[in-house]
Amino acid sequence: MLIQLTMRRTGAVPVPGSPIDGIRIMALLPSRWHKDLTQATGDIVIRVRTDAGTTSADVRAEVAEILTNPEVGHWELVTCRPLHTRNDEQDSAKEEK
């Protein structure tokens, strides 16, 4: 499953143009997930490809736990939404047959 995570700073002084917090958060995500930092200025947007059977609720819980870490605790998860890919559509079509 492909999921897009969006995180927003909760009140700390922003570091304009710095991807460091995005990289820190990516490093704390499970190593079995494929991760892609798509935006690092302002909000942090990370796309993750999870294992089959992992739900967006599982991902949301994992990220919420990660954001309790003091080095990235000044970020909050704003959205955690599944992105539909062409492979998802092909898999659904195969299941229907």
C-alpha cells in the first residue's frame, strides 16, 4: 500500500528550506517500508510503501508513536492517506475475476 504522510510543525521556530527533520522522521520509520521524502520545506510530506496487509491505521499509529520522540516531537501528523496506484487497480481487477 502506498500512503502519503503530511506533518506540520507544532510551534517550534521553523528552519526554512532544511530537510533535516524530514530525514530524521524517515530514519525512524520502519526499515521494511520504502520511503520517499517529497517535500521538506514548510510541511513534511513523505510517501511510504508498506507491506501487504498494513493498513493506513497501522501506519498512523506507527507515525504517532515516532512523533513522541523528543528530536521530532515538534511535528504532528496532519494526514495519513492511502494513494491508489495502477498496481492497486490491477490487483482489484484480478480479485474480481
